[in-house]
Amino acid sequence: MKSHFILKTAILAVALCILAGTAAAVTVSPDWTWTGQATVRSVSVSADGTLVAAGGDDAKTSLVAVNGTHLWDRSAAATVNSVSVSPDGHVVAAGASDNRVYLYDAADGTLRWSTVMQTRVYAVAVSNDGAYTVAGCADDRVYLLDGAGEILWSYATGSDVLGVSITPEGAYVAAGGQDDRVYLFNGAGSMLWSKVAFADVLSVSLTPDGSHIAAGSADTKVYLYDRDGDLLWSVPTRGSVSAVSASGGAALIAAGSLDQNTYLLDHDGTVVWSEPVAAAVRGAAIATDGRTAVYGGDDNIVRAYQVDSVPPVTTETTVAPPVTTPTTVATGALAISSVPPGAQVHIDNRYVGITPLTVGDLAPGTYAVLLELEGYSAWRGDVSVSTGATVAVNASLNMVPTTTPAESAPLPACIFGVVAIGIALCLRRR
């Protein structure tokens, strides 16, 4: 039995090398394991590899130290679909099917805040010290929250958002989901590009400088894009790629697949290491320096590995956070109200608040305004903004009519007359 397993493992390793076109080129050794109480759906590691977070079907967010020592658990009211340790190791974010985003202090698990979203949260990622948290939800939207858990902006995609990522200072945000697309935004919420994959995009990962974006898809492939959205390569596995994580400069990319294998790919897309585990792999994470790789999956186990030989890459350049200094361009504003009030306002697909509100610092131009309120038809309009002017938008929302069974119309009198004549004729014949 044992020899049969060894033979199967050897055959699989050879097959993977053939798939990659090369033999293994890095030295990887098991470091530690930690076992949870249910399927591990997500793992994350700090930039230096000293802290690992895990979340899953036990509705818990767990933090584990570098040697596998369990530090703390915090419970949600439903499955924890995604976890994220900030690169500096100060905070841990979690997103759950209880429609909440949570932010904890890594030191002791103290809850900083939790924010209720409109639907279940599939994916989260957090920047240094929790200054920004990005969330992907079942309402088809990407959200960016500030350090207090307040929504800064949102963007409507074409379907559920299953994967998100953010750079350490919040300069770039990436997302992917069931609309088969990979998205890149700047920190202010403007979409820089979107690219079509061939199936659901299950996971995305930005390098710390935002120079590369890795993606894992249900079409079995790992993708790597550059900052301009150019596809550098795609590499197939034998199952849906449920998780990806890129190290600095995309020197190494950790990937987990439902084909029950862990993967490491190099900057050129070569599979440099893989190991079969007896369960679907749903979480994958790699430290910035590429020397710690972590995986989790259906067997409830978090596995950490030491990577002792990392391919060299060019040094990353530091990207500053979005510029917020005033510009010389004069701006205008929109004063938006609705009857009834309380409608959600989206400008060019970005959530900006609830009516009534005034949105300032808008560059001159035309904006698509969308107002949504439950029980009412959506209001849409294109509004022009002029320099130095505040344009009023007054929307009257129409209530969606409730359908009731139609009452039966009374029979015309003539019908009764015809029936009476028919009865009379019958009686006369008798």
C-alpha cells in the first residue's frame, strides 16, 4: 500500500514537471502544521512570514505564530470566507457569510470594528495597520472601507466578487469574480482596467508595489498580468485554482487548486514546486520575501513551508499612496436629493452616500448618477458639472407596484338575457 502511494506520488511529480516543462528549481521543506475544526477556506501571512491567519467553515478567524503556535480565535456568526493579515502584521481582517467585515488587533484579537454589508462577504484584504480594508461581496460590488470601517467607495461589477487584494499603502486595489473578469483600481476607486478570463475568477493577488497581478480561475489556470493589464502568461493545473498569492516582484506565486495540489510558480510561469495533499486546497499565501508559503483546505489543516532558494528578481520600486494634494483644476459639485430620501447614490458606479448629500471636488464633465432605494424603481441620469457651480439633482422615485389578483369582471347583462331565452325555449319544447 505504501509503495503504491509512493509510486502515485512519483508519477504525479513527473507529470507536473512535464506540465511545467522543467524540473523543480527551488528548495522547499515542511515547516509546521496547525489543524482547525473544519474546512480552511482562506489563509494569509504577514510580509515577514511571522503571523498566519486562517478562516473557514468553523466560523472562526484564527491567528497562528511562525512556529505553529495557536495565538487566538475569534468567532463570527457564519462561515469565514476570507482572512487577511496586514503586511506589517498589526491587524487581521475577516469577511463572513454573516454579511460582516471584521477587523482585529493582531496582538490580542481585540475587535477594532465590524461593519454590516448588504450581503455575504466573500473576500477581504487589508493594508498596513488597517488604514484601508477592501471587501468583495455577493451584491456584485467591490468596497473600500477606511480605518474606522466606513465605506469610502464601491464599484459595481457584473456578478459576485470572489477575490480582492490591496497594496500595503492602499495605492492599488484588485478584484475578480463570477463575471469572469480581473479588475484593477487606483486607491481613489477609479477603474484602471478589466480583463476577461474564461471562467469565474476565484482569487487575485497584487505584488506589494502593484507591478503585477496574479489571478486564479475556475478554468484551472493561474494568470499573471502586469500593471498595464497585459497578460504575461497563463499556466493550467488540473482543477479550479481557488487561491493565489504573489511575493515581491512576483518572483514566486503560491497557488492552491481543487486538484488537491499545492503549487509554486516562478516569475516566468514555470511550476518550480508542487506537492499533493489528500484534499482540495482552498487557501494559499506567500510572504513578501518568498521564504514562507502557507496553504489550507478541506482536510482542516494549515501547512507552512520554508522556501530556501528564491529566484532573483529586480528590486521593486516603492509606489506612493494616491496623491491627495490640491490640483490646479477647478471643480464643481452635485447636490443630490430624492423623494423619498434615504436612497443610495452611485456616481460613475462608485457608491458615495445616502440622499440628501452634496458631492464636491468633481472635475468638470458629465457623470452617470444612479439612485437606488428598496421598494422603488431605480433613478438614472447623466448630469453635467461645471467649474465653480453646484448642480442640483432632485429625483422623484416611483414606488414599485405590488401585484394583486385581478377581480373578475361582472358578466354583461346581455349574457343573462341569452341564458334566459335559452331556458324558456327548452321549457316550451317540453
